[in-house]
Amino acid sequence: MIITRSVRYLLSALSGILLVLSFPNTGSLFPLSFIALVPLLLTEHSIYKKRLRAGKVYIHAFLTFLIYNVGTTWWIWNSSEGGALMAFIANTFLMSFVFYLFHLTKRNLGRNMGFVCLFMYWIGFEYLHTFWELAWPWLNFGNIYASAPQLIQWYSVTGASGGTLWMLLTNFLLFRFIYARFVQEKPLEQTKKWVVRFSLVLLLPMLLSLVMYYTYEEKGVASEIVVVQPNIDPYVDKFSGQILPQINAICDLADSLVTPKTEFVIAPETALPYLFVEEEVKRVIYYHYLVERKAKWPNAALLIGANTKKYYYNKRSVASLPTPDGPGYEEYYNTAMLIDHIDRPSFLHKSKLVLGVEKIPFVSVFPFLQQFALQNGGTSVTLGTEFAPRVFETNKVKLAPVICYESIFGEFISKQCKQGAEFIAVITNDGWWKDTPGYKQHLAFARLRAIENRKWVARSANTGTSAFINQRGDIVQSTGWWARAALRQVINRNAELTFYSRVGDYIGKTSLLVATLAFILTLFYRRRPKKSV
């Protein structure tokens, strides 16, 4: 088999298409992920063997990952055309660079070291993509298996990075077989070892997971929770309509299901859409109306999203803005507010912010960017955040409040669970994306957090999908899209920690460290590659 220039482009495009089809809700054919990177690896190895310009690898990788990014997250366009273009281009650039770096290491340090570093570079990049200024872990390979929780129960040990390692390793082993058998045309007897290794790596984790899935027993204390889905159009009514009808919609839904046993009522992100000062919440008229409506639920605490701000004497963070009418500073927040069973309010702020909408990247390094954005028509500023993950505690129960985008950050939620959270409460507003794969993918990723931490997830989404997810990652109840609805469920509050909850993303951290060392070695050391087989 001869891999020509035209064949290389076809193979690169094929990898992108296979990745799209394997991803949740743009195909959901996750078995394709185990072969998706093989065409791109064949392309790269052809360039390596022919000693063509290294830049060609970047071009082919860019084609693959552009198809992957656009094909899986095209729905971002519905909420922000500029944001979509930035996400497509920036993420494609970064993914392509990581693959290109693998090729450079392979050239400079040899084939075997190159392939080892492929795993380290990619997993290290995915880990970096969870905490740096351009964090966007939506397309991390470990997320592909969110629609198959029965096969990834070992995420409670490895986290989603274990899924990425699984995918990379199976693709590598299959590539070695296909290259030896069909490109080098070696006899089957000499290549079957790669088939055996591929089969073992593919099937053993599945079998282990199935055993874990069917033998797992729920842990914890029974607790009744109600989630509401008020279905208020974010483009029309939510941020321009009257507040009392929105509060009534939430409370009417809760009234229909709350019982004397209900411990929590959960309402979506920014369910209180109009800004108020946290210290002055008890002077807000609609807050008192909300508390009056809540009085019908004497044993329940209410978790609800809000837009808030706080004043400070001194600059607290890059999000601090000078107050317009006097000394001091103010910060704006996307907030989770808990009103406990005796009506005491407490606040927790979203820490993982959406780029462009809630956060201007690199503003800590270039502080003028925020002012520049405002002076040139920008409508948003960088929001304030918590300095570290936090939990709420009420009536001796701890919960992990997770606001929208935070639910795709596995290690962030594991830190909340390590603080004693007994269940995960996701509040979100996915209506911006309309009826697209976006909100479905967002729901699917919450299943990973349930498995990683063995915690129930109670999810309240403004327009859908609201759901309850058990400790195995099964969706036990869910609502429809764009429907006013509520759900009641008895969950198990589990305070026990999984291995992943205790240690976090150790695979990602180790990979990033090794990748950094390998990158330095690649820059300063070069040797002739050994003869490839």
C-alpha cells in the first residue's frame, strides 16, 4: 500500500469524520473512537518515513481537528458567532500543535520515544486545558464515552483522563498492526501480536467495568430532592421580563412535588436574573417574596442561581472594577445562592468561566484588555470567582454546587467532593444553544462526574434537560427539552471518597510533567531516528 499526497489528505479527513461520529450526540458511535486516529497516524508515519517537511504533519492534523471541532461543537454558533469561530480556530490550532510536537519528538528522539510522548503530550495538554486561561476541555477524548457509562466504571479510579489513555493506546496498537500488515506487507504471522495486544487493551477495561457496574451497590443516606425546570426563554423573557412571574413559575413547579420529606429544591442558573448586592439581599423586595413562597417547604433548603455583586475596600482580583461613585471596588458574579431551611442566605460564585462571555483571557497579564473591550462596545467584563472550590453546608448536609460550565471540569468537582460533598447539584441554562447537540452533551458529561466521585447528580436546567443521575452514571429521571417541568427523586447522599476524589487527576498531572520534560529534550537534543519497522 502506497500512501500518496492525496491519500494523506483523505486519511486526515477520515480521522476527523470518525471523531465526530464517535462523540456524544453528533453520532454517539463511540466504538469508532478506537480506530479514529489510525488514519491520521498512518499519515504522520508516512511523512516521517519519507522525511518530508515536519510542517506537513501540522497541516494534516489541522484538517483532522478542524473537522472534529466544527463537527462536534457547531452549535456554539447559535449563542455567539464570534465565540464559535474563536473556539473552532483556537482549539484546532492547539490540538494540531500537540500532534505536531509528537512528530518533532519522534524525529529528534526516535520513533519509540515519539510514540510514548504522544500519550504524554496529549493527556498533558488535556489536563492543561482544564485550568489555564483558554481552558476548554469539552472535546477531551475521555468525554467520548459519556454515553456508555457501563463501560467506564473505572473512571472512579482514573477519571476521564483514563478514557483518553484507553483511546490513544487502542489506536496506537491498531495503527501498528495496519501499518505492518498493509503498508509494509508483512505476513500475518509477524503482525498478529499487535491484534492480540489491541484486543486485550480494548476488551479488558470493558469487562472490568461491566463487573463493577453490575456488582456496584449504592452507598449513603436517602434524601428527597426536587429539581425544577421553569423553561424561560433566555433570548426573550429571562433577562427582560418581570421577575415575579419567573419566581412564581419556579415555586409553582416546586409546590407540585415538595413533600414534608423534601430536603432540597434546586432551581437553575441565573433563575434570579436581575443584579443585586449580596450584602443587601434582605433589602431586595423579590427576595422576601421568594422566601414567602418557600415557607410552604418547611424542611427544604433552596439552591437557586442569581446574578450578584459585592463591594470591596481593596482590589481583590483582576475582576475588581473601581466603583463609579466613590472609593473602593466592585465585582460581579454568576452565583449559586442557598437559602437554608431556616431562611439564611449564603453565596458561592462560579469559578470556571466561559471565555468571551464571562471572562476575558489573559487579563491578569494584560489588564488593559478589559478596559479596551468596554471602550470598544463590549457588553461584559471578567466576572469574579472563588479562589478555590467550595461546598455548601446546611443542616449537617454538604453539597457541591456546580454552575453550568463547571460540570465539565472533573478535578474541580473532585475537590468539592473531597471537602465532604455528599451529592452534586448542577444548575445551568443551556437554552442559548437551542435544540442542538450542545445541551445533550452537557448532560452526558455530568454522568462522568457521577462515576468519578460515586455521587448522585441533581441537575436543574432552565430549558432542559433536567435530570437525576445515580452513582453508576445512569440517568434515572429526565425532562424533555423546552418544557416546563419538575422532578422529585430519592437519592443516596454519599460521603465516601473514591480514589479519584482523593487524589484528583493524577494521570493528567503526571503526563503534563513528563510532557514538559520531553518538550525540553526535543528542543535541545537530536539524533538520527532508528530504522522504522
